[in-house]
Amino acid sequence: MKRPGSRQASQGAENPGRWRPQRKMIAGFAAVFVCGIVVGLAVDRLSLRPAVPDTVQARLAEGDEAATASADPQATETSPQTVVEDEPFGPALPPVAALPVAPESSARLPPPGRPNWEKYALPPVDAGGRPMIAVIIDDMGLDKRRSEKIVQLPGPLTVSFMSYAEDLARQTGEARLHGHELMMHVPMEPLAEGLDAGPGALSVNLPMDALRKRVNEDLDRFTGYVGINNHMGSKFTAFAPGMQVVMDELRQRGLLFVDSLTTDRSVGLALAQQSGVPTAARNVFLDNAGDIAAVDGQLAKLEDLARKKGNAIAIGHPRDATIAALTAWLPTLREKGLVLVPVTEVVKVRRTLTAASH
């Protein structure tokens, strides 16, 4: 006795042609389904990049807050394969887990009615209509000898201490006593696989909960600072979901964000503005080349940009050539009709201009 359906099965085996239309139809449906998934994933990935406000795009195009390739060819990424980032500077340090974390107190929440970036800002400098220049010195606290030389320079400089440096309470306290404004230098993942951003670096591969925990661990290293800027980060600063976590924490703490712009694909400036985080981006890197003549050339470029735009932000590092160049250059600003200001002053001006353009 034959089982039900055996005749149909045998007929189907004897006449395979009668099933070809059905197989073609099934294959067509499968192809459409797969294409739909691929397109959906592509759209979803593109949607992760935030919309950049027109005003930001305009300033980026004309080289105002971002140093474009024409404004600073040494410091920007001109193609996906070309990224200029700072190498880790200073002695090897213990892992993040071995470093002390400040108590969860005033560091987490801004004071009532006054955000921390204003509370810890230096007193305003009377620019008297002169072009303003802010100089941020990154990587502070690692090489203590050179960091101390930076602290001894006439201010107000903005000194950005590495989140994983040691003895931060003492080092940052001395910098503040010498009249400098404090920032936190937060390590973020670079594109180049051979570069190590250091302990506690923010990575695109971290789960969001782990990323938020790491952001807070970095931000708790010391207090009294006005905001952060990124150390390396050409990969992470282009990663919108991760940068949004950073902006959420900065907004909650009342801190500002300065985009070091290690890549022209950074979403930091746009996300900060959309999140209500005071922000600005650097214009010139001072010391990608290590000799004094190169630093002097970048300082001249900084002066020209400040005169053209009304303000400019430079980033340098505690290196011998930079220290020597700044020692000679800083006393000349007054006679040149320029004024040195803490970075909060430039952020205020740019924030006002951005609000007026909306």
C-alpha cells in the first residue's frame, strides 16, 4: 500500500519541469527578501550619523572652527587613509583599575543654576575688541617635568590633563594656582590599529552600558575642570552612538567639549550642539612637527586666523620645541594686538554666534 502523497512525489520526480516555475518564484522571493535586509542595514547604519546643522557645515567649509586641509594640512584627515594623531607621550602608567577615582560628589552634577564649565572657568579677560587666542596644552600630567615647565609659562593657558595620569589632584591644583584653566584629556579609539590611545580609552566596540561606565570613570579622575577634549579618537569621534553617550554625561555634569578634530569625519561638534553642550573645535595643531621653526610657523598661522575670524584655538603638547616656542611667543601678543584667553572665553563667543545664526 502506497503512502498518501507518494504518487505526487513520484510524479514530481518523473516530471521535474512542472516544478520549475514554483522554484523560480521561491528563488525570486528569497532574493527580494535578502536585498531588503541589506538595504535596511545600510540605511540603519547611515542613520547613526547625526544631521549636521547648516551653520556648522558652513563654518566647517570656510575653516572657522575646524582646521580644514587648506587651513592646517598637517593636522586634519584629508582622506580615509590619512589620519594624523598624537602618539602616547610620557612614561608607561598602571592600568586604569589601579588608579584612584575621585568620590562621586560635586563632580557628577552641576551646581544649582550654574554649570561646572562656568563655575570652574577663569575670570573673563577683557579683550578690548582684540582678536582672542586660546592655547590648549594636551597630554598634561604624563611627563611631569615638561608638564611643570608648561605650568610655569605665563597664562592663561588651558591645560588638559590626561585622564590616566598619576597624582592628578596635586598637578591640577598647581596648574590652577599658576592661573591656568583646567580640562580633561580623554583617550578615544584611533583608526590606526598600531596606535594605543592608552588606559580607559573609549572604544566603538564597548557595549553602551560599559561605555557609559568608562566615560564616568574617566570624568571622575579629578575635579575643577571646565570640560574635555579627545586624545586621538579618529575612529570613536566619528561613531555617533558612542559620542552621544559622551554628550549625555557632559550635559549632566555641566561640562563643555572641545573637538581636537583628529578626523574631518568627527560628529563631536554637531552632536554637542544638538545636545546643548557648549562646544568649539580647534583650529591649529602647533607641534605635529617637532622642531621650533615648525612650531613658530604654526603660531604665525594661528595669529592670522585669529585676526581673520576674531578668535582661534590652538592645541600643543608639553614638548621641548613647543615650550621653547611658547616661551618666546607669549610675551609678544600684546604688542601684536592679540590677547591670550582661556578656552571658555572662545566657547562663549562661538556659542553666542551660533545662537544668533539660528
